Amino acid sequence: MIEKLIIGLFGLGVMLLMTLGVAMIIGWPLMMLWNAIIPSVFVGVKAIGFWDAIGLIFIVRLLVPQTSTSSSK
């Protein structure tokens, strides 16, 4: 019983670390691009931080629907 709990907690920890890793891989380039381009193009727009970039990705995924490019016949 204890062994199953330990294995389950280990799996949960691994999943959490993988999720954070993917968030960092996606969020960091967005933050760098935003901070390099947007403040110089638009007057008054400030640079964003890492967690702001993650939030921006989340908002865009909510507002823009995912479309499928494959056509099934």
C-alpha cells in the first residue's frame, strides 16, 4: 500500500516537473521576442516577465480556437 503511494507521488512529481519544463521552453522565447520587439514598436508598452508570458500564452489559447489542418475523407 505504501509502495503504491510512493510510486504515485513520484509519478505526480515527474509530471509536474515536465509541465514546468514545457512551460519554460514555451514561455521564455515568447518573453524574449516580446521584450525585443513590442516595446520598441509601440510607445508606452512595457517589457513583460516570464509569468506574464505564460499568462499570455494561456489567454491566447483560450481565445483562439485550435484548428485541424488535416482533411479526412
